[in-house]
Amino acid sequence: MLKFRLILSVQTLMMSGALLLSACGATPAQLTPTLAFSADEIRTQAVGTFSSDLTATAFAAPTNTPMPTSTVAPTLAAPATSTGGVAFGSPVAPAATASCYGLSFVSDVSISDNTPVTAGQTFTKTWKVKNSGTCAWDAGFKFAFTGGDAMGGATYTVPSSVAAGAVTDISVAMTAPNKTGTIRGNWRMSTTSGQFFGDEVYVQVVIGGGAAATSTGSPATSSTSTTAPPTNTATATP
């Protein structure tokens, strides 16, 4: 199509030139058009023009450019946080539990079982006990009444730490009640938070029968030695 238009344009140009020459009084020889280009050159130029038009059309035509795909940003995990106020990598010492505490009855130091006393008589009961656990008893542990008749006895507070395996004496001042018969009171050790542990020991006296017991005076001091076999039998932990 482009080639046809190019040839038609050349012919139109040649005819216009001939008319102009005839109007100016040109001779027949002058009116005969002389082609400046041969037929082969015209075809070559036509093909070149056609190729150029195709190239220009190719550049002008829009190209299908793929749309960019969205990339999902990776989700970053939240950094780990420390809990409990403990720095990372810091060793944490295991806390003592009630299971590591223990108490075993060793012997009666004073007021053995069924000691006769009179109503209203004061006396001091002393037990020799052993820390049979794997943890020390802390200062502030309580040796408290747990059942029976307290006979006026007050809770004993451990004054200083008692190491595991150590033997010590615990003394409680008491007063025989105004009644007759066999009177018994049970006592047991507990932590500062009130958790009882170990053997439950007791004091047992007889009021109104036999000679009166004498007071033992001030409480016995701690001892790491053992004594004769006990006459008091500790009540096993439930």
C-alpha cells in the first residue's frame, strides 16, 4: 500500500511539472519528463520507506508490561522478654520447699511421759530433736501447739538457723491445768509461712496421782550430743 502511494505521488509530481513547463512555453522536448531516478531506485526507496514505517509503528505501539507483583513482607517475631526481673543467663538458685525440711524426735530431756504433777504446777518441757531434712531451719521457724491440751504453753520461735543434721533442744514453759487424770499436748515445727513438717511430738503428765514433779528451771540450751534412748514416742506425720 505504501509503495502504491509513493509511485502515485511521483507520477503526480511529474505531471505537475509538465503542465508548468507547457504554460511557460516550453518545447516538446522540454515537456518530456526526464526521470531523475530509475525504476529500480524508486522501488528501493519505496521498500525503505515501507520498512521505516513498520519500524516507527512498532516503536509507537504500546508494549504489554507485566504489572509488578506485591511481595508480602516477612513477619518479624517479637523479641523475647525476660520475666520475673531475672536477667538472661543469670543462674537462679532453687527455692527451698516444704519437702526439704524435716524434724525427728530424739529424746525427752525433761518431763518424761506420765510424769506426775499437781494441778496448777508450773514446769518446763524440753525435747531433744534433730533437723532430719536437707535444708536448714531458718531463724523464725515456729514450734507450735497442734492438739490436746496446751497447758498454757506458748509457741516457741527458733532464735537462729539450725543446720541440716544438727541436734538441738526445744523448751516450752507450761502449767498443769486444774483437772485430774492424764493430760497430753501435741506440738510440731512449722516454717515462717505456717507449713508444718516433721514429727509431731508431745508432752504427757498425770495430775492427781503420785508425787509432784519439780520444775526444771530455765530451758536447756542447744546440744549436738545424743542422749539415752527416748522414752517419748513421736507421733508420725499423717
